[in-house]
Amino acid sequence: MTQLERHMLAEDQRAPRPAPLDEAQFRWQINQDAMATEKLAEGIRGFHADQQRLEALVEQQLLQLRGTS
């Protein structure tokens, strides 16, 4: 039987988690990284567009259901 190569580390072999950030620290750090700021904004805009499409689809489905009753 072939041995499997281990790719994951045991809990005690992992690097420690970074210290938690408060909001001011997070905002400072993200504003220091232009790409992170742009990608976050892009994600928020994409999420909003998807939300708008979902709401339109749900409204369309509800109108169809009400029309057939």
C-alpha cells in the first residue's frame, strides 16, 4: 500500500494567529495597500450588483406566482 504524503500541519505545528485588530488599525492597514482597498471596493460593488439582480428575480417570481393564483 502506498503512503500518503501529509500536506496539512497538526494544530501545534501551525504558525500562531496574528493579534486581533481594532477597526482603526484595520482601516489604517488596508488604506496602506492600494490593491487591497480597490479589491475590497470591487467586491462590495459586485455584491451590491448581485443583490440587486437577486431582488429583481425574486420580485419577478413573486409577481408570476400572484398572477397564476
